[in-house]
Amino acid sequence: MAPEYSTPIRTQSTGLVDVLDRVLDKGLVIAGDIKISLAEVELLTIRIRLLVCSLDKAQEIGLDWWRYDRELSPGQQNAEFDGAAMRRQIAALEERITALDAAAAKKPKARRRR
């Protein structure tokens, strides 16, 4: 008699996906402290905080620091810099136009001779 082979049935094939989806939706916080001491004297303390969640959830709870981090969003910083440089240049041009208008107003108009 030939042995029967059966394929294993996966009742929860999406279990890991469901868990990840729930963690990203709700968020997961891991916190801990590492202290290094020598002869009862604390030499070093490292505080570790880890938050695992989706970007949407992080923005919802007010943790959108990556938007303002120069290393993570360099394009935004360049856009702000370019905007500031452009405003300074426009202000300088407006000052020059005002000065030219004032100089032109002071000069008497030349009369044409016929």
C-alpha cells in the first residue's frame, strides 16, 4: 500500500501580516535603560525608546520629526533656502527700483528745442 501524502493546511497563513498590520496601525513602544557602573559609580546611561508604527499613525500622534530633519528630507531644506534667497533678491531689486524712481523724479525733464 502506497503512503498517503497530505499537504499541510494553513489555517492562519496571513497571521503575520495581520499582526504587522495591527502593530503598524496601533503602534508599539519598546522602552529601556542601559546603565554601566563601576564600583557603584554610574559611568554611562543609555536610554532607548523605540516606536514602531506607520507614518500615518506617527503623524496622527504628532511624531513627524522626519519632515524637519535635514538629513532625511534635504529637498525641503533646499526649497526653504531657495525661497529665502529669492525673497532677499526681490527685496534688493525693489530697493533699486525705488532708488531709480526717486532719482528720476529729482532730475528736471529736458526740454526739446525746436
